[in-house]
Amino acid sequence: MKRYRRNQMSGRTRKLMIGGIALAIVGGGFAISTGVSNAGTTTAQAPREDCGGLDQALRQNLQFIAGQRTAPDAQSAARIANRQAVVDLINQRRVVAGCTANVAAEVPGAAAKPPAANPPAANPPAANPPAATKPAQPPAATKPAQPPANTGGGGAGEVVCKGSTVTLSGEAGTPFASSGTFPIGTTLKVTNLDNNKSITVKVATPSGSCVLLNNAAFEQVREPGKFLIRRAVIERVG
């Protein structure tokens, strides 16, 4: 009788162990399949941003910082701090998007330095003694009559800076623009052709680009998740 009971109990124990192992295998398989499907879903929900747009936005902000350091004024430190915060944010986006390009600032004044390497500028005037006869040429007075020192035309309502992209300056406050082409106080209308949104702002600070929008202005015309307006129309309206 004792042997029969032992055999009967051992038989039940084996069945319980086998059932437990089967459940563990099924549960493990379910966990693995669930994890894989979740991973696939997560990957599918993480689209990468455009590296070209991020790189160009980074380059323009670095160029602005370099320009402020080259010719600083009383507000340069605050502008540089604001723009550096934008640079840090763009760099974080570039890491997530897998952007690997080496982006550097292009300082506008750097290209103008090579002509200064020509010291014999003192010789040409001596080589041209008939300089006194040149004032007889009146057309020199007609050239100053061309005011368009700005790259994009001059009339109100005229499209200017054709082909230029627009990004944010990183400056806070109410909507305004910064520009290296138009003087402070100029009124510009910026339209994003990708979503047909537009904003009219005044130039309040200088920059190294045709037009940069501060944070508040850029938010009104940007597309979600983008730091660059590639297809922009810029009009001078005042």
C-alpha cells in the first residue's frame, strides 16, 4: 500500500512539474513575441528628421554667433547666449536623426580679408598721374543713384532675397525679425509655401542672414518638428 501511494504521488508530482514547465515556455514565448512587436512598433513611430534642414539651421546660427563675436555690441552677449541654446537643441536633434556632417560657420567677413594682402595699393595711385582728369567723367555721380544696397530689391511689396531659406534666431519676445540685408525698422512679410502660413514682422536686430525670425514669429509659420523653412517668400512691405 505504501509503495502504491508513493508511486501515485510521484506520478502527480511529475504531471504538475511538466504542466508548470509548459506554462513557463508558453509565457516566455508570449513575452518575447510581445517585446518584439513592441520594439517594431516603437521603431516605426520614430521617423527621422531631415539632416539637410538641421545642418543648414545649425550653420546659420553658428554664422550669426561668429558675426556677433567679430563685431560685438552691448547686446551681443545676450544674443549669443540665446543662439547657443538653439545650437544645442539642433545638435540634439541631429544626434537623434543620425546626422554626421561636419557643420561650421561661414563668417561673411572672412572672404574679404585676402584683398588686404595686396600691400602695393600705394603704388597704383602713383602709376596713374592723370587722376586729375578723371573727375571730368560725370557718370560717377549717376551710380550712387542706385540705392539697392540690399540684396533683394527695394520697392514695397516686392519679393526680396529670392531663394533664401528662413530659420529661427533663438531670441525671445514678441514676434520680430533680424537681418543682415535690411536696416532695423524695415517691415518684412515671410510666407512658408509648404503650409501657406505667413507673418509680417519688423527687423529689430542685425544678423548674418537675409532674414531670421525670433522664436515667437517662427512658431507662427513653421511646420511641426522643423527648424528650417526651405520654400519661403520674403516681401518688403515697409
